[in-house]
Amino acid sequence: SGAQMSDLTKTFMQPTGGVYTKGYAKGNNQRSTNVEIIDNGMTAKQTTNSDHIGYTEYGTRFMQAEPAIKPAFDRTKVNFKNDLNNLVK
């Protein structure tokens, strides 16, 4: 699920086909997004080491928000819960 979230985040960050449609996306957020699997595969940690990820994720008074991490998390969360429910059936 961690890899799926990272892939979805990067997809949403693409200037074409993603949510970054305003023209100020240059790919830095996408290139600086990584996933790390820790705790013997039980934990996935996604990081975006970009100075301006907060601006694109939440917006400012001068630009609209173009969130990519939250929509990817919301979609992955549903898939993860469905996978867990299928395991306990």
C-alpha cells in the first residue's frame, strides 16, 4: 500500500493528467517524493523533500491548492481497508 500511495502521489503531481494543472508545476515535487519501507515491511514512510510542497498541497493567498498527497492517501486508505477486510473473511 505504501508503494501504491507513492505511485498515486507522483501521478497526481504530473503536470498533465494529474491535479497540477495551473502551470507552475515543474516536476520538483514529483522527483523529491520517495517511499521507504521499514519495520520488516510493516511500515511505509513517504517523504517529499521539497521546500514548496506545502504551498502546492495547501495553496497560498496567491495560488489555489493543488493537493496530491491527501487524495493519494484517501484513495490508498480505502484500498488498504478493503484488503484487510478480505483477509479476515
